[in-house]
Amino acid sequence: MTIAVTTPVEVKARLAGGETIFLLDVREDDEVAEWTYPTYVHIPLGELEARIGELPKDRQILCACRSGGRSMKAAALLDEAGYDVVNLDGGALAWMQDAE
């Protein structure tokens, strides 16, 4: 199993081009309260398996977290369940570092 990865620069370019992205933020509530992605659905990693039915099967899901580790676990879980997934390399830390 190989999970595709993307960078914040690539995602920001897609958003700037008008693309609608299903970004799944798997961080904890307190992390999301501190900073949020510009467009996202929040399901903490610990709740993902129980809430997997809330996710769309008909579009790609971009998994994101603080640094990329938890989101890779989420992406692997979703990939195994048949979802089209990609992981955000570097997570929120890389996103904020690449701030416009």
C-alpha cells in the first residue's frame, strides 16, 4: 500500500484555482481551536473508524493533521476501506510555514 502525498503549495494552488477539496482534519479539538485549515471537515483520528460513514466515497479525501503522521494513519485506514485518499505532507506546520 502506497499513499499518495501532496504539499501545502500544491493544495493552495488547487484552492486558488477554484477547486473544491474535501480536506479531512484529523487533529484533536484543541488543535483545531488554535488554527484551522481554510476549508475542512474535522473528525479526530480516534473517532475516524466509528465515523467513516460520514465521508464521501465519490471524491478524493485529503487527510491532514499537525505534521503529517496522524493523517497518514487516517489515509491508510481510508485507503484500506476503499476511499481515494492523499496525505498532506508536513500538515499544519508546513501549511503555516508556506503562508502566503
